[in-house]
Amino acid sequence: MKRVVKIQGFVNAEPGFEEHHKVLNGTSDLMYEVFGEKGVHARSVLGAVSVRDNLPIIVDSIFEVEE
């Protein structure tokens, strides 16, 4: 694994909830804890009023790997 490029989160939230970024902090912290400087990444987070199977969060990620 060369580096974590980007993490994107879709947070299942009620209208008016404004702290989506705090929900994704755990994922960002984990990437840094596991991969160190290679885990530093760009990220975006969106709130959604409906998420598949009523999951609390869906995380999409892009990793750069070496062959």
C-alpha cells in the first residue's frame, strides 16, 4: 500500500444535523493510526436522509497501491 488517497463518507442523518465531519473523524484517525504518514488523505463527507439498509455511515475509499 503506497498511500490512502481519499476517504468519502455518507452519513445517515436527520435534517439539520451539521456535524457529519465529526462522524468521519474516526475513519481518518484509523487510517493515520494504521498507516502513519501514508494514511494522511483528502476527504469529503455528505449527509443523507436515507442510506441503504439504514446503515449509520457508508465509507468509500481510494488507495494507491504498488505493484
